Amino acid sequence: MSQGFGSESPRAHAQTSHRKAARYLVVIDSGGYVIARLFLDTRELVAEFDAGTEEAAQMMAGLVPTKGADDPEWDRALEGHSAAERRAAEVYTLDV
């Protein structure tokens, strides 16, 4: 029988760099389903979820969106969406 009792001691914390905070929240129709996509300031996708969630509503609260994500800087990030979907998209700039 082992002489160890209880739980193992926690390991030493390793200091690692945190991920960058998301800068943009894009609410866009995707084939009849409205999704929210989070992007870094480099337009790199970091998360995608249903735009009808409470979390999405909390992120958008008090922010005024820019209509349309059809500018050239969004071309690569939203390449799977049609031109009409991109024109109708709402882009929220998040406070970081």
C-alpha cells in the first residue's frame, strides 16, 4: 500500500503568454443561419458561434456596428461568404 495520502500537490505554474484579445465581432448570415465570428486585429478568426446566444448579446451591448464587411481587408477572413452576405454583415469593434 502507498504511503501517499490525499491529492497530488499542484504543479508549479508555468508563465506563458496569453492569447491576444479579439478586436472584431462580425455578425453575418451564413446560408440562412446567423453566426457571430470573432477576429483578432489581424483579421484572424479565433471563434465562431451562434449569434443568438446571450454571450453575443453581451458583447454587442452598447456598441454601434459598422454595416458591411465588404472592404478589401475582410476578403480573406470572409472568403466563404457571398458578396450579399458580406454587405449585410454587422461589424462591431470590441473594446480591448
